[in-house]
Amino acid sequence: MTQESVASVIGRTKQAVSLYEIGTREPNVQNLIKLADLFHVTIDYLVKRSDENNVSFT
């Protein structure tokens, strides 16, 4: 998946996604939710609060 395609899905620019990747900028809560949904992971996994990347609904 390219930065451009991720940016398109979450409604941000390619440059913003690049800054997220290198850690210079952090996404807001709404964009974290979109990223977690896009990659099928939890927000905790994205922000490194968990090593568990599976989304499970019980």
C-alpha cells in the first residue's frame, strides 16, 4: 500500500502520512481510527501499547 493510497483513505496528504511513518507527526484520534480500520489492527497496536495486532470481537 502506498502513502498516497493511505492518504486518500484517511483524507490526509501523502506528506502527512510520511510524517506519521517517520514519527515527526502524530495522527489525531479520528485518523487513528481510520488507520486501525484500514490495517485491521487495534489502535493500541498502532500506538505501541500492545504487541497484539489482531482485532477480535467477543
